[in-house]
Amino acid sequence: MSKTRPETDQDGPQVDLWQAAALPFRVKKGRVEFCLVSVRRGGSWTMPKGNIEEGEQSSECAVRETFEEAGLVGRVLEPELCRYADRKGKKSSEVTVWLLEVDKSHKKWPEHKRRARQWVSPRKAIRLLARPRLVAPIIDAIRRLDQLDQVG
């Protein structure tokens, strides 16, 4: 079960923001594709991500952000995919990443005028994301999806 936003983190460094991200995926013609969204400023790409609201589960945040930023609906796969530390300006954040299997894609969504989305192969996702902390979830997802394929 996913965790709610922690009140404090006594063991590690101070964290200012608790965020959740989703790595949306689908299987098309037997191949895995990931959906990336454009960042608001500039021409780079990222995963849907946002702040975990008070009382919200991190997995719920990932689902919400995926709809708001990419217009995609689906279900998260337990357990969480990974976590990474990030910075947003002067604030430190911890991001929990969830693998999200997409069931539906909307033509319009809350941020469709500010963000583009694109479906890409794992190899292209790695190339577009480029930052190691964003590439790691892609690699983790490929491993997990391969394991699910062998089981199912």
C-alpha cells in the first residue's frame, strides 16, 4: 500500500517537498511505450510529477498528476518503482515514482495548452530524459515489466 506524505524525516536530510511522479506506459504491437510530458518552460521532457497534497497517498498523487499533465488515466502498479532526491529552486524534494498502466487517453486535459505529451520507446525515453535521476526509473520499469511478462 502506498504511503501518505510523511510528517517529518528524522533519519535523513531535511526534505521541503514530498512529490510523486508517474511513468505512464502502454503496450502497443507487443512493445512497451512510455509517455513523457513537456516541461512548462523550455523544450525538454519529463514524467508527470507534482506535490503530494495533505492526506493524499503518493500513488493517488501520481494518478492525479498524470491526468492533469498528460490526460491519461490508468492504474498504478504496486510497489513504488523508485525514489530520488531532487531540488525545486532552493527547496529539496523527495520524489516517489510509480509505474502507471494506461487504460484511457483523453484528447483534452487540464494542462493540454501548456504541455505536450508523446509516446516513445524505452530507448528514446532514456535519450530524451538524459538526467540520471530520471533515467533510472525507465531502467527500473523495463526490468519490472520484463519480470511481469515472464510471470504472466
